[in-house]
Amino acid sequence: MTSEKMKLLVEEAVTALVPTFAKIDLHVKGNLERVLQAFRDHRVGAHHFASVSGYGHGDMGRDVLDAVFAQVMGAESAAVRVQFVSGTHAIACCLFGILRPLDELLSVVGAPYDTLEEVIGYPLVNDPQAAAGQAINYAGSLKDFGITYRQVELTAEGGVNWEALAKAVKPQTKMVLIQRSCGYAWRQSLSIEDIERIIQLVKQQNPHTVCFVDNCYGEFISDREPTAVGADIIAGSLIKNPGGTIATAGGYVAGKAEYVELAAQRLTAPGIGREGGATFDLNRLLFQGLFLAPQMVGEAMKSSHLAAYVFDKLGYSVKPLPYEPRRDIIQAIQLGNPKKLIEFCRNLQQFSPIDSYVDPVPGEMPGYVSQLVMAGGTFIDGSTLELSADGPLREPYTVFLQGGTHWTHLAIALENFKIEDL
């Protein structure tokens, strides 16, 4: 397809999506009101931007940020820390903090995200080593600590298997893992209503089972978070939605106070928990990032609709479909072969503000089984709320487009795409 035809298609998409974009702006307003109320209730002031050194004891800004974050999330407590390396790290702290030997972890929406395979200790995806009968080193995993794992497979259509879930919880099931986003799977991400229904089904079977939601990519997509509809604990990354594209690192856990403290003790140490961890003069960025988050997520939602419209018109399978309500910031596009996947990422990289001259090539990534190709010329390394795309080099060669601080940024990139035989 010529550049001129792509420009016309993007213009068509933008015109068609005007009502959808207007609805998203109203949604952003509602979430911003929620954030502003928390800032006002906790009397956030410039003095909260100050930090302390060393152990981080008595960091007033950090403690107030935790309280603000908990209120925004509809949770009893929260720990927002730059010491969380990633969303996977925050999730791992919840798993290791709460689970004990002989407990069972049950994933209720099929296999979780690739990076959790080595955390859990069981093959979760089509692992070439496992298929070849080779031993995989899962040292330090949940399995290594005597914690078992099971999963409820998705339906053939990629949805929640409600019938199987209704009888899946066993006496030894200490925790259910609910992954909100699609991850690297061709499935619908979960709505808040889906999550609420899952939690109700689990609690009916065993009210003591901990409901843990991997909230990555989903914050501020709805007007509520999973902790507001019954989740016991949630976790996520600050270089995704809640960091508003300006948090330089970190993650969070939020939920019931006892579980947040257990996760924080895994991050630091028993006896220290939430009381430790200096913020290195980053409090202002963390507060400001949270304030910006609803707006940035709204732009990412617009970018998702735009990409879905364009690639649906070009004949590709997309999930979610154009105009379909968004449940996270991820737009999946099945490209069908590895060459197109690589070319997609190359095209996007060329219109990144940072490292536009870099040529993305497939490579190994820590925590991932398959080779990945990534486009992400972002100001914060790895920030998926900024415009980025990636995908594993395995069938059906799906690219996962995320973020965008301005939907117009994606529009400019798409107008100049030159994928062969597009």
C-alpha cells in the first residue's frame, strides 16, 4: 500500500472515531476527578516532594503517596516503590509473600504472561526446551519452595471457562491469579465486571482463597480498579499506566493491609516491610505521574481504536475490534508471518522520539521463552504507556501495540508505514 493510501485510511479512521474519542475524554474526566479527590483528601503539598536517604525511614512523601494510591485504587493499603524492578517483580513479591509450602496457586484465565514461567516454575507456554525434553532451571521458583500450580484453561474462543471455574477451587488453593490483560495470548482482556464475577465464584467455593489480580496495562481503563470489586491484592508497574509516562522506575501493590504488608516484607525483609525504601528524590515524579495517568491512558485507548480500525480495514485480525470497549491499553494484530512482525516494529521505531535510527531485530530477553522483537523509542526505557510494540516470534506472529502519549503520534507513524504487501 502506498503512503498516500495509508494517509487517506488514517484520515478516514480519525473521522469515524470522533464520537469514540469524545466518550474517552469523558471517561478520562471521571478518573481524573477520582485522582484529584485523593490528592485533596490527603492534603498533598510541595513538602511531600522531599525525600530522605539511607533506610528511607520517616519518608513522609512516600507514606502519603501510598495513602493517595490506596484511595485511588479503592484499597485499604498500598506500597508504591521505586525498588520494584518491574511489574513481574511486584507480582513475584505478592506470590512469594503470601504463598507457603504445600499451598496451591491457581491461574483462572489460562497461562499467565511469559515472564511468570520461571517465577512459578512450571512450563506455561510452548517452551522449545520443554518440548525437546530438556531440563529447565527453575531454581528459586514457587515450585522450588513446594508450592503447586494449576490453571483453568480458556475456552476454544479464548474466553473465561465459567463452568470449569465454578468447581476449580480446591481446599489447598491458597491463591487464584487473575491476569487482567491478554498478555501474549490471542484472547479478550478482562473487564472489571469479569473480574468481579471471577472473585465471586472463587469466594463462593472458598472464602479464604486470596484473589490476586495482575493489574498491568489495565489501570484507569475502567472507572474502578479490581480492589474496588473484591480483589484482595493487585500489583502493577509504574512504567505502565499509573506512572503517567514520567515515573522513571518502580511498581506497586495495593489491597488488604495484611497482604500488602506481606508483599512488602518480601520486597524488603520481615520487620521492615513498608517502613523501608528511600525514594531518591523521585516523589514529585511519582505524584505527578499518578496525576497524569488518566489522561495518558485515555490517549493510549484512542491509539488502540485507531490501530484497530486501520488494520481491520487492511484485512488483518485484530483484538479488540474497532469500537469495542477497551479493557487494557493493548491492541493485538495478527500479522501472519515473522517478516511482517519485524517490519511492523521497524516502521514504528522510525517514528519514535528516541532511537528512531535503531533497527529492531529479534533477540533473547530475560524471563521470556521465545525470541522477541520490540519497538520502543521511549523516554523511559521499557515504558509501555509511551508508544511501543512487541511480539514473540512464534505463530500466529501477533504484534502487541501499546500506549501513546498522543494518538496523533500513532497517526503520523501509520501514515508512513511501509510493510511489504500491506
